[in-house]
Amino acid sequence: MDINSESYLQIKGALEIPNHAKEEMSEEEMVIQIERRVAELMEQDFGLLMSYLYRLDVLEPHINGCLDPESPIHPYTCLAHLIWNRQKQRVQTKFKYRSDHDVEEGWEW
């Protein structure tokens, strides 16, 4: 599995993004799906969105930058890109340090 697909699957699960009819999506389409979910959460349950961002390990100063009224980028778009880029970093690190050795149950990640 590639980094984009793995990243999207993890974000999709974390943000509870509904299944998309299309099996294969481009990176741009994946980010658009994240952006739509961010918009929905910002309008309906901002606290839940903040909880998701915390669990996805998105840094607070970056979140604040996206929510700044002076930001030239729309908050939905900015937050979606923060989520996307952070998750890709996490997956890249996971792939980089992945061990092909048998790991004792409970210690896998």
C-alpha cells in the first residue's frame, strides 16, 4: 500500500469520513474529502473536530494559524491540508522504521 492510500485510510477512520463511491482517488480528491468532513464538523460539532485534530497529532499553533481571521487560506482548506500533511508524516515514519521481524503481540503498531 502506498503512503497516500494508507494516510487517507487512517484519516478516513479517525474523522469518520463516509465511504466514497470511487475506489481509487487522487491525492487532490482525498484532500477534498477531508476538507468536506472538516467543513461539516466545523459547522456541526467544533469540539469534536478539535478532539479529532488532537488525536491526529496536529499541532495547536498550526490549528490556530488556520483559524486566524487574517489567514489568506479558508479554514476548511487549511485544516484539511494540516491533517493530510501530518498523517503523511506519521505514515512515512511508520514505513521508515517498520521491521519485517515478528513482533510480540501487543507491541505492533
